[in-house]
Amino acid sequence: MARPLPRLPEGDGSEDVRRIRHLVAVSEGDPLAPFALRPDKSHVFAADGTAAIGYKVKVGLAVASGDPVGPEEGWAGAIDAFVAMARARRLSIAVLGAGERSRPLWAAYGLGQLAIGRDVVLHRSEYSLQGRRFRNLRQAIQRSRNSGVRVEIHREGDLRPELVLELRGLMKNTRREDPRGFSMILGGLFQGREPDAVLAVARDCNGAVVGAHRYLWAGKSDLSLDFPIRAPGAPNGVDERLIAEIVDWGAAQGIDRVSLAFAPFPDLFANRSHLGPLGKLGYGLVHLLDPLISVERLYRYLRKFHAFDQERYVMLRWRQVPRVLLALLLLEFGG
């Protein structure tokens, strides 16, 4: 069942927001497209309105988020408009999370590329829990079933008030109320802005909510994970189970792809025993982020799915590396 163009929530009257929603709805194959709707982003449109770029300004840099939204044939015009806007405001430019399709368009403006990781995307036609390679994933899901976990699927706009209170309590207990992020967290849960968002909710054998995932529509038949929360001490395998249930539910709805969290530097962790001096330096630098995000633990979790997809890049001018790194840290973790 292909998803119709989204209904606009009441009170969401900005014309730019309406245009961005439409472009997200017609974006194909881009799991980051829904995050262009993050309310603290500004937008610049191609002259003909066929594509747009979400961005934010930090330390004199206009940082674009992901690929342009809208049909791919409009991307070049959106990038032209973004560069013109930055020049008019005397801003330098950088991109966080450019995909393989947009990378050459940014390179034409003299930006270099730094590979930072891969999308993790479960394709309906390829998804399976069979075979030795999926043993760890299969066992995690089974452990959640053995402990009595059950999963409910809801549309956000249809949530009962008492369930909203339960989910808010879980967010507070896990300190996930602050929607930090720039490229892959939308935020604004239960505020009426995303009534069509899909929530998978896990309850333990006593009926208590122990985990939840929120998914956003990307294009007409894809879902992207936005906001996972998990109670401390939740039964083992809860997150894996929520993902499996969403994939099974989506298959009945005609959903082609389910995008999970972005996997930073998977090749670095996969080849750790064969790293040279530069690789070992990179490995150490990545672990400096551990107080903010456990990057290697995230990789080890995501590799269970065997679903690493396209590469993502930071596009930048090499002489501005320190300033770009500062801007990206502020955008992703500084609010």
C-alpha cells in the first residue's frame, strides 16, 4: 500500500513547511529526507521549487543536512541556490551526510569528501532471519519473546492519552527528552506535527512499557527510524524485536525499506586487527566521542542486521577542517 501525500497537521501553516513536506513525500531512496522537517532548520529552494536543502548556521558555516529533498533532477538547482545564499551572507559551506548521488554535485563546488559511515537499510525483498549469519539477531528476538515481551504498532496521531503519558515517562526516565541532533533526529514527539509517524511500543510480561521506536515516512513506501528509547533493565532483545515487528508490519503495508540508525565508520571497526598507523589513529580519535555516543557499540549492534547501505560523507574545504568539526559537534550534540 503506497502511502498518500501526507496530511498537514493543524497549526502547521508555514508555506515553506508545506513545500518541504511535499518534497519529502516525493523523495525516493533517501532515509534522511524526513529530517529536513526538523523545526530548527532553515531551507533554501531550487529556483523552480523542485528540490530544497535543509541547513543550519554554526561558527560562520552554513551546514547542509543530508541530500536535497525532492526528485533527484532538481538537486543541482537546490545546491546552486544554497551556494548562492551562502555567498550572499558571506558564509562558508559544508555538508553533513551527503550520499553517493549528491557527492559529485558538491564536489563541483570544490568540496572534498570524508567518508563517515553508512546507512543501515532493511530491504523487504532481502530481509530474512534465516541462516547462520543472522543467528545473533534471531536469538535476540527469541529472548524477548521468551521473556514475555509483546509489541504494539500505533499511528502517532491515534495514540491514547494514557499511552502518551507512559511514553513521556519512559523518555524522562531514560533522559531522552532532549531531541539533540541535526541530521537524524526530528524530535517534537506528541506535538501533533507528525500524526502519520509510526510507533512500535514494547511491553514486558507485566504490561509496562519497556521500549519504543518512532518511524517517519521517507517518500511513499519507506520508513526511517527517528527516535528509539529503551528502559534501563528492559529484557534482552527488545530493540531487535521492535525492528523485526516493524519490518513484518511494513511488509503488509507495502513498505519497501526500513532505515535504522546510521552506522559511523563500520569499515574501521570491521578491520580493526588490520589497521595501519593512520587507521589506529582514526580508531582512537573516534573513541573520543564515547562520552557523547558509543560509536563502536552502535556498530556491533547494527552489524547483526547485515544491512549496510550507501556511504555517507562530510563535504568540506580541507583548510576549514577544524572549524567544520567544531560546527558538526555543536550541531549534533550541542543543541
